[in-house]
Amino acid sequence: MAGKSIVVTSGKGGVGKTTTVANIGTALAKKGFRVVLVDADIGLRNLDVVMGVENRIVYNVVDIIEGNCRMEQAMIRDRKLTNLYLIPAAQTREKDAVNPEQMKDLCAQLLESFDYVIMDCPAGIERGFKNAIAGADTAIVVTTPEVSAIRDADRVIGLLESNLLTNIHLIVNRMNYRMLRKGDQMSTEDIVGLLSVPLLGVVPESEEVLVSTNRGVPLVHNRGSHAGTAFQNIAARLDGENIPIESDNHAGLMGKIKRFIWS
Amino acid sequence: MFRAIQRFFRERNSGKVAHQRMQVVLMHDRLDITPDVMEALKNDILGVLSRYMDIDQESMSVDLEQGKDYTALISNVHIKRVYRRPMTANP
Ligand SMILES: Nc1ncnc2c1ncn2[C@@H]1O[C@H](COP(=O)(O)OP(=O)(O)O)[C@@H](O)[C@H]1O
Ligand SMILES: [Mg+2]
């Protein structure tokens, strides 16, 4: 099987790109795939702390590109999974330390030995974005059910398409089912209708996410976590499994029963 | 039940409002019509119309309207009088 290179992007910052990369990368590795995560957010390194490997960094992605080290030297192996690696971003460099052509080469090289190369894209639509999407054959656009995030997602989808990256999937993150029931939030159907790209999954708003980043252990390690289940489903769908979107709302059935009793 | 009544009397749900606003915003974004371009378009339409009729320039409006599966350009203009013969283009 030829590997897949996936960029996780959004336009707007803080919508859950890094969280998504960490969780679907870990979930795919748990399924046995060889996975490498690339932090393409140069200057604002983050993925390492979310993955809990921040104190093992020696080299970074810019070092590979500039030839200061061999590729393997900059790859940090995950604490739990031996088939999961991270290439950290450079913290003290600018985004123009790399160019799209170099990122493309790096991706191609990584695809020789990995099943999945997953890039964590910076916010914005400038140089950092162009670098992050250059080597990708698939894009995952993350949005939240909020007007500003959706508008930026739409803009990014347009830019991806004009860069001929047309294999695009959507993740709706931070879905608040309580607000949705009150009618005070756009529904997943509304959002998919607006953006008209296929839906890969819906991740609920959950305090577990913060707890997991505090610990530096991705949620998908945590059985019974609602958001973790959603990320696991997303990873399975990427792998071609056919899992209904409704099962992303892990609390759905229990919630219905509770509401029935209390109404 | 009480909730349902409460909801009925409340303002329109903000989720619906957001959805409708986004339909309009995204359509404008995608067509990439900036206010400047819109103004230029309006002036050009005005120019063409004025060759055929005497119109109230102040009354003119040009808007894009989003239907379920179409986008329409809707223009409203008050006509004072239609000329018997069109005026020449660039006098
Ligand atoms: N489903 C979620 N529920 C609650 N908090 C979330 C969720 N997803 C992300 N967050 C929080 O939102 C913040 C931004 O997430 P992050 O993944 O860093 O976004 P980005 O990489 O797009 O800037 C973090 O504090 C993270 O813990
Ligand atoms: Mg990030």
C-alpha cells in the first residue's frame, strides 16, 4: 500500500488542529500503521507537548531540511507506541526557513517508510499554510460550529482546491450537544451544507481534551472517553471503514434516555 | 412542555440565525465581490439604463440573493420616464 500524506488545516487558530493530529495519528498507530506526525507550525511548536515528548527534542524539521541532521535523528518515537513518530517544528525560526518544494520532498521521503504522514498546519493562509499543504495528497479541514471558524474553513477549502488539493474532508470539532438541543448552535448538517465537503467526523466539546493535553497523553489512549471515541472513529474512516457518523456522539443514547426521563 | 412554550416565545434560535447569515456571507466570499466591485457594477448598470430611460439614481439598489440552489442578482430602480429612442453611448 502506498502511504497517505494528510494535512490538517483550518484557517482559524485554536479550533483543534493539533488535537486532531495527535489523536488521529495515535489512533492510526494503535491500529498498527506506521505513522509520522510533522509539526509544520514553525515558530509556534505545539504538537510535542500535546504528545508529551517535549523534553526529548534535539533536532527539528528545519534541521532535516537544512541538512544539519539525518531524518531519523529528528524523529522522536512516541512514549507508548513504537510505530509512531513525531518530527517537531523549529521553535526559534521563521516560517520562511522552509519552502513548499522542500516540504514536498520531505513528505515524499517519509512516505517511503510510513503508511501515514500527518502534517499539523499553522493558522492562517500564508507561507506556513503553503508549506504544510505542499506535500499532502489529502486535506482534513477542522472547524467548530462557530461563524468565524466556518467562514475561515470555507476560505481554506477554496485555497486548497485552487492548489489542486481536492481530496478534502471535514471535521466538526467542539460540538456542544446541549447548545444544539437549545437551538443555539448550528447543526452538523447546517455546516456540511454550507461548506459542501464530505464529513469525516464530529468531535464533542469535552473537558477531557484539556485533561489529556495537561498530561501529554492523547485521548484515544483513554477508553470510554467521548471525544476519544470520536477521534478513533475518524481514524477508522480514514482507513476506509464505514462507521456511521451518529456513533461519534457517544453520549447520544444515554443522553436521550436521561432527557426522556427528565422532560 | 414548559421548555417548548418558553422556546416558542423566545427570539428566533441563534443557531438558525447563524446558519442564514453564513449562507449569505459565504456566497459573497465565494463570488469574491468586494464592496468596491459591487459599486462599480452598480455604476455600470446605471450607465446602461440611463441610455434608455430617465431614472432616479438615488433609488438604485443592486444585491445578490441566495436561493436554495441559485444565486440571483437583484436590482431595483425607479424609472421616471422611458425615452422614445436610446441615447448614444458615449456622447
Ligand atoms: N473537542 C474539544 N473540547 C474541548 N476543548 C477542545 C476540543 N478540541 C480542542 N480543544 C481545546 O482548544 C484549544 C485549541 O486546540 P488546538 O488543538 O491547539 O487548536 P489549533 O491547533 O487549531 O490551534 C486547546 O486548548 C484544546 O485543549
Ligand atoms: Mg496548533
